[in-house]
Amino acid sequence: MNLIDSIIALTYLLAASLFIYGIREMSSPATARRGNLLAAVGMFLAIAATLIDRQIVSYSWIMVGIVIGSLIGAVTAYKVKMTAMPQMVGAFNGFGGGASALVAIAEFLRLIGETDSLMRFDTSVTIMLSIIIGAVTFSGSFIAYGKLEGILSGAPMTFPGQKVINALVLISLVILSIYLVAVDHNMSLFYLLVGLSFLYGIMFVIPIGGADMPVVISLLNSFSGMAACTAGFVVENNILIIAGSLVGSAGLILTQIMCKAMNRSLANVLFSAFGTGDAGAGSIRSSGDKAVRSVDAEEAAMIMGYAQSAVIVPGYGMAAAQAQHAVRELTELLESRGVDVKFAIHPVAGRMPGHMNVLLAEAQLPYTLLHDMDDINVEFPHTDVALVIGANDVINPAARTDKSSPIYGMPILDVDKAKNIIIIKRSMNTGFAGIENELFYNPKTMMYFGGAREKVQELVSEVKKL
Amino acid sequence: MSETLLMGLTIFVLAMFAGLEVINKVPPTLHTPLMSGANAISGIAVIGALLVTGRVAPTIETILGVIAVIFATINVVGGFLVTDRMLLMFKKKPSEK
């Protein structure tokens, strides 16, 4: 190994260490920013080292690519709204996967030009894997993006024979790969493989409902890592393998957490076309004969303002109504009155893992007030008042008690154990899962009807008057 | 199976374990930044894209390579910047600026 190659190899090793150390620093909000910066330094070093590689002789096209990519990336990163974070991460996943697929396609085209005989088994297998995983990540991510952004309907898109067709596409991909690896590097079949891979990404995401997108985004995150990893096998570069598998495992862990929070298996999420996709679009209406107690701002303010402890349960409805800043104002006001305020965050409160925490952090709520489900559930029995803003299924006690309920077994926030419950909600409509919530009819529950933002603002002005 | 492939697989398995180990320690409150940060790291495919693009005189592979460089750079630059933007918002106390 000559000097330049050694320098490159050692720089890659340093970059890999910085990635792992950077992620480790993400274990606490206090050090997370430095962790991200270290990972970015690692990436910069890896890119710089690659540029001195002897394989690279021409820089003009590279520079064009880097400049365009950096501009698009930077502008998107600064402009994106925090509520739109899931679709942005989705799109970025897609770009990462797409890049890996393109690298593998280009390698295939180059190698096929160099020799007439079959290419090495290792190389051709990893090329096929890289193309399939990368292309599926690319097209799947953009369908997920479309669903989250509202360009495509959030409802599961299904048609007769869908599962059979999907299975056939997948089987064709396997057969084509085997043929291309072992028998002949036929160009038409190769392009067919590329096309079918992109098609499969689309077909794989369209039957999944909007409410399940957190799982899909996490899974595609894992895929984008795996795509980079397989591309690493193709170009025989260890840094791609290391970084790719780190991302792959991160995505896997998050996927597993999301599935557990919804009490569903990954297979159920991917293949069951579950949920209506749009909040409030549930078909089952309240039966009407059960009594619902509603309160006005003044009464709600009395209960909140004179409580000793309050737990606020935010759901995506709060974020959709842009009520975060009003909620922060309410929190500060209650704290100044000596009320102990905490937030209960369900793992699927937002549209991606940890999304709600980011939305509340954006509203300048200190992260020390935000509590995970397991920590806060033990506190509800001693809580004077729980204020639910735009959450529904994650507080439905049917998940604990009603075996016939579709959400039975899903871990929920035990809001029903609090001494008083105030629920801010537009109407009695059902949530994502389209199921009734008996909590609304609990004698301890007061429904505070209206839009999240206006209602919290009214609450703020009433508490001020106390 | 070639030695390179075996070496690659070894590194892959060990890196997966290292990843599972460090990522399991990340608290739920940081899961979104973790994901976007990890996302930026998956832009490492840029290395492969650079190698493909810079190799020879312009061919069809170069065009694919340039698109790959653009995609991966969006992923890297956008991912790290947006993660930084998010992490900047996480404060311990409201007064802390």
C-alpha cells in the first residue's frame, strides 16, 4: 500500500470512529449537537480523503454535483417547517437510496464494458442487491413523502390482487438477479431489473395508510443505510459498509420501537392497509345516548390554575393547529402559579419517532418537562388534572380493557387515572383508528370543544384573570 | 467467496452491533434528530458516487455518477444542517439562549 492509499484508509477509519462517537453523543440533549457536528466532520474528512484517491482523475463534474447538492440540501434544511420534518427525512432517505442505486448501476455498466465474460460473483451479487434496495428506498420514500405532504391521499391505496402482483414483482426481481448474476449480463433484462425495483418501491408503500408512515419512514431510513452498505460492497469500500450498517441499525431500532408503540407487527403495518389515513375521517360516530360533560374556558382555567400538578398530553392535533406557542405560554403561566407541569409524550404522538419533542422544543419548552410514556404513567394517579390537546387513540382506555377493540394491547397513556381530565377537541369524531373513545364519557372527563390553538389561548387569558 | 467480501461481511456484522449498542442509548426525546443525523450519515454513498464520477472521460456512467453525487450531497448537507437546527432548539431551561 502506498502512502496516499494509507492516508486515505486511515482517514476513513477516523471518519468511521467519528460517526460512532457522534451517535453516542446523541444519548443526551446536552451533548447531541456536538455529536452531530463530529459526525459531520467525519463525513467531510471521508469526502476529502476520497478526492485524493488516484482513481479520480477529473474533478469538474464532481464539483458541479457537490455545489448543486449542497445548495439544494442547505436551502431545504433551513426552510423546512418542523411539522414537515417527517416528509423531509423521507425525501432525504430517498436521495440516499437513489445515490446508492445509481452507483451500482454505473459500476455494472463500467464492468460490463471491460470484459466479455461474467463478472466476479461477489461483485454482481452486491450490485443487484444495491440496485434493488437503493431503488426501492428511492421510489418508496417519495411515495411516503407524497402521502405525508398531502400530494397523495393518506388513505391506503388498494386494488384487487394487489398482494399477488406485489409478490410476483418481488419474485421476478429475485429470478432476474439470479439470471443476471449466474447466466448472462443481458442489458434488456438488467434495465428491466432496474425498472421493476423502482416499481416495487411504489407498490410497497401505496397500500400503507398515512397513520403508519412513522413506521415506513423508519424502515426506509434503515433501507437507505443498507443501500449504502451494499454499495460499499460494490465499490469495495469499508467506510460505506460501516456508515451504512450504523444507519441500518438505527432505522431498525426505531422501526421496532414504533411497531411496539402501536402494538402491531411490522408485517401487519406493511400488509394490512390499516386506518383511514386522515384524522377525523373515521366512519363510526358517537352513539349519542351517553352523557358528555363539556366545560368553558373559565371553568377549565379554574381547574388548571388551582391544581397542584398538571400533565399535558399533546397529540398531533396540537401541532396541526400550531398551538405549541400557546401551550408554552400556558405552561409558564401555570408554573408561575406553583403548578407542577409535565408533558406526557406517547411514542407515536407525532408523525415520526420523537417528532413531538422537536415540535415542543421549537416552541421553547425545556426538554426536562417532557416525559416518556413509561415514566409518566406512574404519575397519572397523583395528577390533579390531565389536559389532552389533540390526542385520541393513544389515550383510549379500550386498549387496556376491551379485547374486541382493534387497538387492544397498544400501550397507552393512562390519562383516565388522573383526578380530572380536560380534553380539547374539535368534535366527537374518532381518531386515526376510527374507534370510539370511552374516555370522553368518563364522569371525570370534561370536553372543552374547539380548535386547539384558540382554546389554549382562551385558557391562557382566563388563567391570567384568576 | 473472495477475501474482500469476507472482510466486508466481518466489518458489516461488527458495525451493526456497534450501531445497535450506541443507538439503543439514545433517549426517545432525541429520536427525530437521531434519524435525520443517521440519514445524513447514509449519504456516505457520496464516496461511491465520487469514485464513479471522477474516474474517466465523460461517459454514461459519469452522468449517473453526477446525479448520484447531487443526491448524496443533498442527503449529507441537508441532513446534518437540519439536525443541527433541531438540536439547537433543545434547551434545558426556557431562559437559556
